[in-house]
Amino acid sequence: MKIGGLLLVILAALFWGLSGGLGGYLMEEGWDPLVITFYRGFIGLICVSIWLMIKPVSFNKKMLLWSGIAGLGVTGNFIFYFVSISEGSIAVAATLMYTAPIFVMLASFMFKLEQATLFKWMAILSIMIGVALMTEIYDVDSEGITLVGIATGLGAGVSYALFLFGFKYAAKNGEPQGILTIAFLLFSIVTPFFIDGDEAVSAITSSDMIWMVLLGILGAGLSFILYIYGLERTSPTGASVSAMVEPVTASLFGVLVMSEQLEWLQLVGMAIILTTVTTLSVKKAQEQ
């Protein structure tokens, strides 16, 4: 059962990684990042709504409140992630988003939910060094990712941390299919205010619509369902390690399919971030 659960988590992370690649491809085809974001979340809403119809649940005020917070998190995460890709590269955006556990830890320090230790502060310093190397922020003449790309990539990480926070407390008061339905419903209500309506409508009859549907199924619908079922059947440590499949998959897609190029220092920075975050996640999972 644990092996089966681990495979489900890995498959979910693989789908999330591919969603970054599909988003990058659609941007290359000329579609606005926010339009792509909208269809990713809206198709995701359809998927989790079907899950909810198959397994109906009851709702309560606390569950709705925390699901709304999770919805704000997933909205920010999806938007910031694709904007970051448009301002830099798939590999850098995916890795910056993977810093989410660091923001969770900093919030825990702030609210005194977790004790700050030398090891944890060293981990944060390590992440900062990794981000500096990967984004080449030290090189003012670099033509790689922009400051907007860096900010939105980190914003995707912060938003993902908010989603995890909201989902954690919502799960104490309700079932995942109900929580995700509310979260994606909020996303689908908020996002249209920020997109080009004419472009969004034109996408429906375009030849690229099939890719947007696939993006929504893999990147927001099926992946979340698989991840939740996987978490129920594997250890937290295994889930923490396997989640690294997402940035690795996205990076490989960017390099192999989209012909993105990374300097060796960027690769070093990426390795520092992935290793540090995975080590922290595993250590925390073992303590729980």
C-alpha cells in the first residue's frame, strides 16, 4: 500500500511538472499567461466537481473559511507561476516555487508555532544562496529571468504555502473533494477579473484548446486527486522526497523540449535549493 501511495504522489508531481512545460509551450504559441492560468484552474474545477458528485460531502462554516484561504493560495500560485515562466524560464520558475516550505517555516517562526534552530537558519541561508545563483541576480547584465520573474516565482512559493496552510485546517473540518471544489470555485470567480476576456473566448475555438484542457486535467484536476489519495497511502517522508519530481520534470521539459539553457552556476543553485528543501521536508516529516 505504501509503495502504491508513493507512486500516486510521484505521478501527481510528474503531472504538475508537465503542467509547467505545457504552460510554457502555450506562451510560446502567443497565449497570455493569465488566460492559460484561468483554463488550468477552471478545468480543474470541473474535475474536482465530478469527484464531489461521485463522493458527496457536507459543508460547514469552518471548512468553507479555510477552503477559501486555500483557494486564495491556489489562485496566487497558478497566476504567479505562469507569469514567472513568461518572465524567465520554466526551470527557474518551478524551482523558485519549490521554496514554499521555507515560507511555511518562517511563518511558523513568526507565530511561534515552531522553534528556530541554527540548522533551520542555515537552511534558509542556503536557499538564499541557491536562489541568487539560479536567478543570476548578481549579474546585472544577465538577460535571463527578470526581477518580475524572480518576485512572481517566489510569490508562487508563498501562495503555495498559503494553500497548504488553508488545506491543512480545512481538512480538519471537511473532506478533500469539498475543499478543492470550494478552492477552485473561488479561483474561477476571482481570475476572470484579471484576464483578457476576448482572448479567453477566442481560445475556445482555437487548435490549442486541447492543450489547455490537458493542462487543466493534469495540472489542476487529476494531479490533486492522485496526490491526496497518495498521501493517505504513504509516509510523509516518502511524499516529501517524491514531490521533488515536479521541479525536476518541469526543468527537463524546459531544457529538452523548449530548448531553454542553464549555466552551470544556475544548475548549482538549483541543486542547492532542491537538496536543502527536500532535507528540511524529510526532517520535518520524520518529527511528526
